[in-house]
Amino acid sequence: MPSPFVVMLYREAPDQPAHRDAIALFIHPIEEGLCRAQPVMYLLDQTSSHTQLLRFEQVIFLQDRIIVENQRPLLLPLEARSEIPTRADSSSVAYRRWLKEKGITFGTTTPEAA
């Protein structure tokens, strides 16, 4: 994760296995409970049409949007005692620890410092 509000995913390019595609989501917090998200994709794809690439982008981000919109609690708890993590959730635990180290409180259950 380049920053708390940027998510990047790299995958093997289907047409060029020696190279990787890059898929990113840039988040701009506007107010508590509201943000603007800008998806960006750098794909090595010489065969798909522009419409097919847009559909692929929409499918990828719709899957994530559904997960985020159905997350409970709505705000991300940063305190270890707030949830019981599982081994499969180690990246989530590391992400929350990283946010806490950076002092990020926007969108979390941790109150902002006065």
C-alpha cells in the first residue's frame, strides 16, 4: 500500500506473462462516511476493446465496493481488543497496525486527536 488512501494490485499480464498489469484505486476522503474513489488500470492488453476493458474495471471495483459498503462496523476498529482476528486476516491486522502507526484516524473508531 503506497499510502492509507491508495490501494494497488499487480497481476501477471495475460498476454505478456513476463510483465505485470497494475490496478490502483485512489481514495479522496471528503467527510466522515463519504469519499471519492478514482480507479486506474495500466493493462498490457492488445486484444480487448475499450468497452471490454471498462467492463473488467467495473467488475473488479464493484466487487470491492460491495464488500466495503457491507462492512460492519462501518468505521474500521484499530484497537486489537475490538475484534478477534484470524490467521487468514493477517494482512488486515498489519494494515490496521500501519494506520495506527501513521496516526490515521479518519474512518476509524479511534477518535481524532484534538
